[in-house]
Amino acid sequence: AAGQAAKDWEYTPGLRARPAAGTYEFRDGDGLVPLLLRPLGRPGGCSLAAVTSIASEVLSRLEGFEPRSVQEHKQLASDVAIMLQRML
């Protein structure tokens, strides 16, 4: 509704999404994220479908993050993909 700001929420233990600020917290514990993101730097590699797939894969490495079965997680992966695509 108008005037209602989206509330912060914990999408996996210890990590929060902040929709009103357009940010989310992320932790890369094993250093694999840069390798997973590498295909996005190739020519034609940053279509929305590719970015969405890779964002979901990266976020799925976090304990409890289930974009295939939790609608909020699926939406967060989509939001992150859109943000990544804008950055690229």
C-alpha cells in the first residue's frame, strides 16, 4: 500500500535483505563466488536469464536459501540478478 515501506527480513541465518534501501547482506565464505560470476563477463554472458541463473546458484550456496521452494528467496534472487545486470 502507498506509504508502506518494505520491511527488512532475514533471508538466511545472519543475513538480511533491506528492500527499502535496495541492499542485501552477503558472505562468500569459500571464495567461489568470483568463479561462479566469471561467465557473466563473457560476450553475451549477461542476459537476464544467465544472470538470474547464476545469482540463484550463488545465493543457494548459503545455508537455508531455497529459491526453488521459497517464494521470497526466488524474488530476492531475481532482484539481485537485476542489480547485477545493471552493474555489468
